[in-house]
Amino acid sequence: MDERNQVATDLLNLTTRLSDKVMELHLPNLFGGKVAKRYDPVNYARQPYQEYLNKFFPPGQERRPAGKKILFLGMNPGWGAAQTGVPFCESDSDCQLLSINCTEVGRPKEAKTDDTDDTDDNPFKNAIRTKCENRLWKLLLKLFDNDVKALFSSQLVFVHYYCPVMLLDSEDKYLAVKKLQGGGSATKAGRRKLESLCDEALREVVKLLCVTDIVAVGKYPAHAAQRSFHTATKTDNVKIHRISHPDNNKLLWNETVEKILRDAQLL
């Protein structure tokens, strides 16, 4: 197996291992009861996620040995990515922009089972999607002249989640990792455990991909990256930048983010 295939394999294994560890956390004793269930798209949406990795790290291409390597870091999957398996992809049409087939998505093992006569037992039927997260991919495509092959083959960017698992409360409402605060010692202990797992995995991803710059998509991923690398040495020094999340309804989000990236000489 060539090196680029191995990178995709290693990244898949690393992300799967983190996802499994998060799924193994004992919920009754963690998070003060805030988290009722978890969806792990790395496992039940493995086909589109693996295809996503293979787009960036296909067989037959040698890795660029030097130069900038930019990791766009999101917090954790929302309803869109939970249904497509691809970070920041809200729907099938978003995946089609990247030439990825996301129709083969299984069922989350912690999804509620409908025990009524209702045949619509879709675990995503109450999903609330922002319809804005895809702005990140549209912007990246624009910066590569809308050439998806050029984007994937550039070896310049990769999009990744700090935590690969979607968290839900007792009413099946999405819980952002950043919301796991307050609520006493149980919530704090659970968040520390979760962040410890994710911090370690982030450092492994950065090392594996030879990342030089992290672009945190939002405040929480920026804090997570700073915490993960606050003791970084000169040999693994990583620059951390921050952009706002694409679903914050800023009308000039694209223009603002593009200026930040260019001012930082990232693109």
C-alpha cells in the first residue's frame, strides 16, 4: 500500500478510535445528565466518510514534502454532517459538489427506535439543519476556481472535526460540545474527559498530516487547539487562526473569511 493510501487508512483508524472512545463514555456518570445519546457518523456513515478521506489522500500520488498544510477544524458534527458523514456537508447536494456519494448511510446505534405503528422511523426526521455550513466548502471551492480536483489534489487543506460524535439531549436536540459547562462536578468531569480524548487525537492528526496552520471554525475549536498545543515545541509549532462559524448569519461571511485567510498568507 502506498503512502497516501496509508495516510487515509491511518486517519480513518485514528478518527474511528476516538469516536469509539467517546461512545464508550458512561453517560449516567458524565455530563450531569445533559447528554442522552450520541451519533457516531464515522461508523454508521463510514462509506461516505472513507470516500471523503480517499479524495484527499488517493493512491498513486506522492505527498508534498514541505509547504503549508492547513487544517480547518470544526467542533463536532451537527445534523447535516450526521446525515452525510462528511464534515460541513449539509445534504446530498453538498456532497455532490465534492463528487462524494453520501446515500449509503446506516442507522446510529443509539438512535431512538419508534415502537409505535408509525412506519417513519427515521432517526433524522426531526433534524434542524442550518443550511449555512456548506458555505465553508463553497468558499474553498471558489478559492480553487471551483475545481474540486484541484482542491483535493492541492495537499494544502483538510477539513476535520475536533470531536467526531454528535451529542443529543433527552429531546433529541443537538448539543454542541461547548454547551457542556456548568451543571456541577459531573458535567465538568465529563467535559474534561471528553476534551482529554479529543485533544490527544487532534495532536495525532496534526502530526500525521504535518499541519502547519489550524484554522479554527468558531471560538470553541480555537480554544481547543490552543489548549492542545499550549506546550508546543519548536519542532511541532502550529499556528492557530480563527474564523467565525458559517451558520452565524453574517451576510459577508465569505468575504470576511477570505480576507482573514489572505491576510494570514494561508491562501
